[in-house]
Amino acid sequence: MLDAFGDANAVALIGLIGGIALGLAARIGRFCTLGAIEDVLYSSDDRRIRMWALAIGTAIIGVHIGIGSGWLGFTETAYLDRTWSPLGTILGGLMFGYGMALSGNCGYGALARLGGGDLRSFVIVLVMGLSAYVVMSGPLAHARVWLFPVEEGTGRAQGFSQLAAMRWGLSPVLTGSLVGALFLILGLSSSRMRASRGHVLWGVIVGLAITFGWLGTAWVAHNGFDAEPVQTHTFAAPLGDTIFYLMTASGNTLSFSVGSVAGVLIGAALGSYSKGHFRWEACEDPRELKRQILGAALMGPGAILAVGCSVGQGISAFSVLAYSAPVAFLCIFAGAAFGLRQLISGFAPAE
């Protein structure tokens, strides 16, 4: 099958399918990073943050079943094949969270809103993708590598289940099932959450989309001929990848990143139309646009330093139980909380 279809097209299709599911989750299920943080800090509704717990728990269990079955190797994932830089994770997570608050969306959320007709998010997507590339492989790449050296293939554990397997011989299925179950219990421990079937359903779907990305690209990598990387959804560098592909498609190939980004746009558009929410919107306030551009310019480099965005570290890295995941998640939360507080106090009337 891969002979006829091609490895690059296959991984792009895997990204497209998962991306559509994520786009639908954003528009129909209201799955949103910043929205979940806002609800926790400024509302009595914690269902959206519990959706994240369900997504993380589902992804952890699914991915670790794949690892235990030999479908996926620890060191095939970028989160576990490089030495973790705590400083990069902390600084990048804070930058990303603060930028997310200024922009009003993360990269994933901006794609979802763009799919619903919000042209303000188009600016966020462009600036975030370009700024990510500036730090990843552009003018600031050498400075990034000098400040945060990347060491790959060290053989040292970079994740909790990897450590448990190497040091104590524990099965990844056992470790992942136990940790994943804890997240599922956390997500479902509220009676209000259990009664909200939509939140439960879409939280699980997001986790399955992340799992499908890992296992699907692993299958292509193991059975194909073009050495496609094993990956799943994240929305920082893939925005830049997609921009680059649109400019060089005649001499380039499709990728998981392009499929994922396109999938979120398609899923978000379908979800918006199904709910009757699609409408064109533009920015009428130059100050708002300036704030969104600044936020996007912070999110791109922040995600590169942290090796993932709110989805990349917040769910994808969590799914393989990388050391970096909880630290990045907390830093993104802290950065967003600070940014939201600054925005709210900035608009509050003087006493």
C-alpha cells in the first residue's frame, strides 16, 4: 500500500484525520487551552480543564499499550530521544503561556478560530509559524543551540515510564495504565463533569487523536522506505512547516505537520458550520492587533525552547510521560495566568 500511496502522503493523511478530530473538538467540544485556564481562574466551571485530564489519561494509556506491544519505541519520540533541558522548558513554557494570554489563543486555538472565520487568528498563525522558524532554523538558531544545547541518543531515561522500565523492569503497559487511570479518575471525579457527556466524549477523542498520530506514523516508519519521523500533533513548528510547504509545494512533499494543520482547519470549519457559528470576523482595534502579534511572536520561540506548545507538551509529551511535560504544563499555566491578570488589571478602572 505504501508503495502506491507513498510514505509522505500516508503520514499526511494520518495527520489530516487526527487534525480533523482536533478541529471538531475545539469548535463543538470547546476544547481550548486558554479557555480551560480562564475557567479555572475566573469561573466556577472546571469541566474544560478536566477535559485535558481525560485527554492526557486516554493518550497515556493508548500510547503505552503501543509501546508495550512493540508498535512504538521510547527513543523514537523526540520528547524521549534528547536530553531534557529544564531551563529551556521553564523559559519556553513561561514565554508561551504569556504570549497565549496576549494573543487570546494558542496555535491550535488560533487554527480552530480561523476555521470558524476569525481572520484575526490568521495573523496569529502566520506570526507564530514564522517566529518559531526564526528560532528553530533561522537567524537565532545558533544562539538557541549555544544557550540550550541539544544532545540526542544519550541512552539515559528522559521519561517516567522509560525510567521505570530501565531501572526496575516495569512494563510500560503497567506504568502507563496506572498513571493514565489516575488522570482519568481526576477528570471524572466531579459529578458535574460526569453528567456532561459532551465534555467527556471530546476529551477522550482528543486523547485518541494524539495516540493515533504516534502509532500511525510509527507504522509508516516501520513499514515504509523514506524514514518518516515518528510524531504526533503539536502546533508551533508545524505552522511554519505548512507555510514553507505552501511556498515550495512543487519541489516539496507533504508531511504529517501539513496534514495536521489542514485537518484542524477543516474540522473547525465543519464544526462551526454544524453549530451555526461560522462568521467572518476581523480586528478593528490596532491595539488589539498589536497585542496579538506580540503574543504570537512570543509563542513561536517559546514553543521551540520548550520543545512543544500547549498541545505538544501538554498532551503529546504527557502521553509518553516525558519529564518535561508536567514542568512545561505548569509553566504555560503560570505564564498564561500572569498574562491574563495583567490584561484584566490593565482594563480595570482606577480607584
